Amino acid sequence: MDNPKKKIFFISDFHLGAPDYASSLVREKKIIRFLQSIRNSAQEIFILGDLFDFWFEYKRVVPKGYVRILGELASLTDSGIKVHFFVGNHDMWMRDYFQRELNIPVYYHPKEFILQGKKMLIGHGDGLGPGDKGYKTIKKLFRNPIAKWLFGILPPYIGMGIADFFSRKSRAKTGTTDEVFLGEEGEWLIQYCRGILKNNHYDYFIFGHRHLPIEHPLSGNSLYMNIGEWIKYASYGEMEDGHLKLKYFSA
């Protein structure tokens, strides 16, 4: 049962590991300060993907580093705060590490929740809506169990090197387009939400991936929110008493 005295938080796109160790560590520590600042008020925390710039769980190996953020997440769940994780396009190759070690459920597709009396559709946001056909094809390939197995048989130092290369290429391709609102017709996630609303009402649609913090009203008293990212904006969503707000963390 929801606790009306507690808040629900939505965060996304930390991209830990990018663009280099030093700047990633600064960002990781800032995120931990944020998590510590909400510990006493948080009922639940939703992480909407791309926590890492790349993540692959080999059978007996997980990527080096990130002990601070993983330890903080374990501390949160141990204290009774529910944490949810949606895989993003940079950390889609999750296995069961988060479930076993951190007690955090992992979701691979958008999922419906009823929170504080509001009906919500929550997910990372990659590959939804019209357009981006090239990425959708690549996503199907990467999600294929055979592709995952083939990558898994590579020695970690080779596999992680390949992943790092493609991660940098992905950031280079994005450029500055994330910083510009493209209008209703140009925002694929808004188009996706409008398509869903034709058959099913949601009070809130909450996604990451886009990187640009966005609050956009839809028809039927529905709201689309993109909660942005932590490389530039340190933005997040906060819901209290059924009201969702876009906020920014300043340490």
C-alpha cells in the first residue's frame, strides 16, 4: 500500500563510465549525495535505464568499478526502500546480478504501475514511437540471445573494449540534438504516448533516454515527462500525493 507521507522518485541516464573515469567518478559521487538526500522521504525509487554507459554481466564477471553506487543501492533496499530498474540501450545486457545482490527487480519493457492513485506507464524509452528504424533493427539484433552469447564468449578485456568504442560512437552521433525540443511531431516518445492514449488512459507517461528534461501535457489530462539525465542537468521526477514534478538537484 502506498504511504501518502512518502515520495516516489524517478531518475535516469547516469551514463557512469563516460566520458572518462575522473568525470564519471565526480558524477557518481553527486548521484550518491542525491540518493542520500532523499533516503528519509523516499517510498520508492525508479531508475529508468542507462545507469552505466555500458554494462555486461559475464557468467562470473561484472564490470570493474561502480562500487559506490552499487553499495548505496544495496543500502537503500536493505533499509526497506523499494528500487526498480529498467534496462536502457546502454545497459540492456543485464542478467540477474541486480536481483540477487541488490534485491532490485529489472524490467526490459515499459511497465504499468498504479502509484499514489495514478495510473502510469514507465520505461526507458528507446525504440518507441515512429522513426529510428536503424536503431530498432540494431536493438532486435542485440537483444537476440545468440548475439548475447557470442559477446559473452569474448574475453572481458576484448568485449569491454569493443563496447567502449560503440558507446563513444553513440554519443558522437547524438551531438547536440538532445538539447532541443523538436515539437510534438518530432518527438517520437510524444507520438508513442498519443498512440497509447487512443486505447488506454494513463495519468502519467515517464521515460528517460531522450536526455532533455521535458514536461508536455497530452489529451485527457495526461502528462508526458522525460526526466532528463545527470551529465548536464541532474534532473529527476518527484511524485508526492499523486502530483508529479520535474526537479533539479544541486549539491
